[in-house]
Amino acid sequence: MPSLKDLKNRIASVKSTRKITKAMQMVAAAKLRRAQEAAEAARPYAERFDAVLGQLAASVGGSDTGPKLLSGTGKDDVHMLVVITAERGLCGGFNTNIVKKAKQKIRELKAAGKTVKILTVGKKGREQLRREYSDAMVGHIDLSGIKSLGYVNAQDITRDLLNRFDEGEFDVATIFYASFQSVIAQTPTAMQVIPAQFDAQDGETTGPLYEYEPSEEAILADLLPRGIATQIFAALLENAASEQGARMSAMDNATRNAGEMIDKLTIQYNRSRQAVITNELIEIISGAEAL
Amino acid sequence: MANTMDFSLVSPERSLVSGPVSEVQIPGTDGDLTAMPGHAPMITTLRPGLLHISGPNGEDDYVVTGGFAEISAEGVTVLAERALHQKEMTQDILNDWVVEARKAWKDATDDNAVAHTAKLLADMVAMGTHVGLDPDHANYYE
């Protein structure tokens, strides 16, 4: 049975924890709104880019002479997994879910006899993956110093990835991130970026016949890396929004749990206080009777 | 024939312009071109340069690099990796861009890439001069 003083301290500490989680929840809510706005603002660009690249890819990509980024290396041996997670914890199962999805894929690939390489973006994913697959980790991109995600960050990741691709380090690249469904639901998602896949809208290829300047192939070669950067940028933004959403609901839960705990502790505190008073009264009365 | 068409200028991070215009000058990789309503549908990649639009809301200039322009029956869409209003363009930004282009050119190894990055650098420098900034200023930062 804890003493009254212990209980009092305990209540005070849970109360200050609740204050912190409440504050974190509000901060996450504000950041979530901004992250959603950023993801929203980036959508028109990504959609147009995808559509145009889809058209181009449909007309050029079929041939064997198409760029490697589109047609692949012709092999399927070495897989590069780009695992995008958060830089910070305290966001529920957010990071773990992404890592779990990646690990599942790693096991599948290894079972099929493929080589797996891992490139991590975000500290939390690296920490979790390093325990099991430290030999497969080929790189890490640190985003911890960045206040607001810009397209430049996506370009950095893409450049790193493309350099490795040019050097023949891997055949297939897949990115793992959490796609944002709602504040309470974020789905870990795997998306293949190399060889690139675009939503080729079959309906639209019958639309206007475009003239291309320079040639279709040259445009495709120029735009493909940018298209991949755009996809990665979209994934980064979705991931950032998901992270804040996950943190918000995790902190909401924590705040509620802290409240419940305070109620329970307060009842316990009052009961033991009453017990102490009753005890004292009994002592006084029995003392008086003995006289 | 309608004398305006829809125009939108979009960068990865935000949409900059959207509205009716009567004329757009696009800095294409193979040379400038002007799109007016009824232009044949085409897609061209961009070189670093000035995008000039004129329409019912007056004339405007934007600095764009990297990306492409899509001209269709409905209008013109320019997707630029980096796009700024000319007034927002400063010497510092230009310096960064020129340094970056110069680095890409120096790092390029095969002939194709060297030619490509050299053109990019030249275009970047030309664009700098065009908007009245000093492109060689960036040399001091190396």
C-alpha cells in the first residue's frame, strides 16, 4: 500500500505527463494541417506529370530501346528497398508498421533467392532495421534537420537512387511509406519506382496527338528521373502527413489514458486519506475511553 | 476563335498561376516558342529561362527551370521543377542555381551528359543575364 505522499507525487507526475501529451497532440494537429495542405498543393503537379509520362511511356516504353528506367535492366535479382519513416518516435505504431511491411517484403525476396539492399530515409526506420539486416543497409538519408519538406529533399533521394542504379547496384527499387487515409488510419504502402510505373490512361491516348519537341525519346529520358522524383516527393509528403496523424491519435490516446489514471489514483488517494483519518479517530476515542 | 485559353504554371510544391491568357512565350529546350489559342497540341521540355505570359490580367514574367510544357486544345500547362515570379528572383538564388549547374557539368563523365549539362549551364547563365542579374557572380563562391 503506497503512502499518501507517494500517491500525491504519483498524481502530480501523471498530471504533468498529461499536459505534455496534450501539448504534443495540439502541435501534431497544427502540423498535420500544414502537412495536408502541402500534400494537397503538390497533387496537381504529380497528377499531370503522371498522366503525361504515362502517355509517353505507352508510346515509347514498349520498345526494347526504351530507357532502362522504364524497361528495367532485364533482370530481377537485386532489390533496393527505400524505407521512408519518421525522424521521431512517439507516434504509435507508425514507424513499426512501415518497417513490418518492409520486413515482410524482405523475407519474401530472400525466400525467392534475391539480394536485398536497404536505403533508409528517417532515423526510426534505420534503428529498427539495423538490428536484423545491418549487412543489407547501403545508405541512409537524414532529414532530421529539415523543418519543412521541399522538393529538393526528394531530388536528393532520387539522385542517390539513380546514381546507384546507373552503377548497376540494383534492378528493382521499391519505396515503403505510409499513405494517408485519415487521422486514425495510415496504411503502410509499397510502391515500385524503378522500373517506373505510371498510370497510363488508356482512354487518353486516343486524345490529341501531340507533337514532341525534342523527340519523344529525348523527352522521356529527360522527364523520367523527374517523374521518379515527383513520385518520391509525393510519398514523402504523404508520409509526413501520416506521421502527424499517427502522432495526433497516439497522443490523444495517451492524454485520455492519463486522465483515467489520474481519476483512479485520486480515488485511491481519497480512500487512503479517509482510512488514515478513521484510524486516528479510533485511536483518540479508544485513548479517551481508557482514561 | 476564342482569344484566350487556360493557362496554369505548376511547381512540385504549389500552383503558381492559373487563369485565362492570350499568349504564352515558353523557353523550350530547342528554342523559344509562343503558344496562342488554337496552337497545335505539343509537348516540349523546358530550358532555364523566362516564361512570359500576357492576357486579360496584364503581362507577367516567371523564371522557370526543368520540366515541360503541354499545349493542348484546352490550354497550356507548364510543369516546372522550379518556378519563381521574376520579382522573387534574386542574385542569391541565381548563384545557387549556377553553382549547381556548374557542379553537374564538372561531375559529368560521358559525352552526352557533358553536352547536356554544358547547355544547361549556358542556359542558366543566359537566363541570369536576361533578368538583369550577374551570372558570373557565382564564380566568387567556388
